[in-house]
Amino acid sequence: MGRGSNGSSGGGGGSTGLTPNATGGETRVVRGKKINTATVVNQAIAASNKSRLDLDAAEKELMRKGWRPPSQAALDAGFASESGSVTIRNYAIQKSVLSNISRISGASLNNQEGKWNFSNANTIHKDFNEYLWRRVHGHRQRFS
């Protein structure tokens, strides 16, 4: 997949398509700062919706990690569930939201792309809480 073949001309995309409506936030302390987890997720989604997605950077990062876009034959045969442009867009959304959560909360969310459910704000909030609980309780798994 070449530059701009992901539906953009030079790397920008629009909104994430997520609505910042996470509920049931918990008050947590991250690096000495009190945060409400739902508020942090909502603010991160709102910030990501206002900014442009960097699709070119997402594509380059995926390719550095060994990803390649599926061929049309693989898509037609049902061996791939989504086109390359969809994968790139989803990865860019995850990078944007996770970096905003990290910036707002102070939590280090390195290497969490692809591990959280980005279906809606509440699933992101649930995964953020679970991540914080794993970190607090010292269950620092090698791959989480």
C-alpha cells in the first residue's frame, strides 16, 4: 500500500467515530494526581475527534511491526476480515486515543495498541480501568 492509498492525501483523516460518553468513572490516583477514569477517557476521545488522524504514520508503524495489507484474493476468499485501509485507520484511532489518555492521566500506556476494545467509550473506559488495576496490584504481565 503506497502513500495516500489509505483514503487520504498525505496523512490526515477525520474524526475517530467515537462518542465521548463513558460513564461510571472511578476516582484513581495516577502518579500522585487524582483522576476520574471516565472523564479522562471522554476528554481523550474528544481531543482525538478534534485532531486529524495520522494515517501515514500509522501505516509506517504497522509495517515496521511486520504488518502487510491483505491481497484482494485473501479478502475475496475470506482469509482477511478487513482491508488494509481499515486496519490503518483503526490503528491510528487507537494510537490517538491512547496517547491522549496517557497525556491527560499520566499513565504510561506503551504497547497497548490492539489490546483494548475500541468499540465505544465504555469499552475503552473498562479496559483503562482494568489496565490501571493490573498495574496497581503488581500483576505486570510480560505482554500486557
